[in-house]
Amino acid sequence: MKTTVLANQKGGVGKSAIAVQLAYFFHLIMGLRVLLIDFDHQRNTSKAVKTGGFATVSQISASRLLTHKVGGVEDAGFVLVSADNAELLKMEKQADKHNSFASNLQSFLQAVDGDFDVCIIDTNPNPDIRQLSSLVVSDYVLSPLQLNQEAIDGIGDLLNHDTIGIRKIKAAINPKLELIGILPNMVEPTPFQRENFRDLSTHFAKLLIPMDSGFAAIKKTTALPEAQAAGIPVWKLGKTSSRDAWAQIKPVFEKIATVMGVQ
């Protein structure tokens, strides 16, 4: 099983939509066994997947994967472990248990390693124990961001934060952790965003996801939020906007699959 965590330091970047659509892509198009874990108390990933009905919703909550030793989940090809708001929010206040939270999550992923091909973990944007535990146990990290200055300035924290910086975690705790890349999302054809994308490509080219032409990015479209609201894969929305969106998103997801070695 290859595990990838979606993480960034800023909310509102469309991270949950990418997590859900990537899970649909892996399962419905690639035919892989997918485990999707939602550690974000906002529950956007959980709401969308539950609405769509494509996944088996586990009776085990996301917080329990951190607080207890869990030996497995339901036997299905696509399983969602959904977020539970109140319990997830309590975790940062239990500093004495943080080591056990990460240990419990690692033990769980080892237990289900033979049951799934891919595990996708959606995390909250705050740099807390949920995000740290996810980075400590994952093989890969994918970081969506918007092309505004605040988000670009946050790249330094993503890499070098004292607690959850990818470089620190890789060096000290999880040497297998690899950055798939920074993925600009909800990109608009404005002069401001074009300039920011040029700056990103100039200063952080090694952190972006190379494509046959340029770097991976996902354009802003009404199709993705509509698909999320309906809980369905964007390619099943049945609109011209969704077909156009999927034609642009699919090569990006194929590249991610290649990097993860699940093609």
C-alpha cells in the first residue's frame, strides 16, 4: 500500500476536492483498492464521499485510528474512515498522548497494508498532531495551494516548520517521505496569478510537478465544487465544464499515480 497525505499550511485551497477526486480516480478508473482517511474536522472530504455513495463508510472514526490500536477496517474495495469533529479537535490539547497517536496510526496502516493499494489522508491545515502523525507515517505528500502571496510565502513553513516541516520529518523521523509536489489549484487566468505562477516556477521549480509541457496545475472551474456537492467524480457530472475540467485534471492525476508507483 502506498500512502500519500494532502497537506498545506493554509485552508481554502480546494485540498479536499483533490483528495476526493484523486480517490475516485484511483478506484473507479485505475481499479485500485483505496482507503481514504479524513482527519480534517471540517469534514468536507467525508461529506462529499458519503453523499456520493461510492465508498463503504467505516464504522471506525478517524480519531479512533489515533487514540486506539485498530487492527483493520471493513472488507471493501473503497473505504472511507470519516472525520469526527469533536474528538479530532480535542487532540492538540492532549500533548502527553501525541507520541501514542502517531504510533497508533502507524500500527493501523501496517495492519491494513495488504488490504489496499493506496491510502489517501486528508489533513487539517493547522500544523497540529493530526498533520504531524500523517506525515510521519506516509510515503508521499502532495501540497495543493492557491496562487496568492500568502500561500506562496507558506511554502517555507511546509518545508522547514520546526514541528511539521517535510524536510525535518524526513531527516529525523520518516526517511521514506517524498514530496510529490506543490500543486497550484483553482488557478485563474489573471495577470496577478500568472505572475505568481512564473515566480513559483522560477524559485520553486524543483517543488512543482513536471508535466510534458510546463508544470501541473488545476484551473478554477465550477465543475469541481458541483461534483463535490453531488459527491460524484467530476467526469460523471455530465456537463461541458466537467468534461473540460477532467481533460485537464486527468493527466495530473496520472502523473501523481506514476510518481507513487501505482500505474
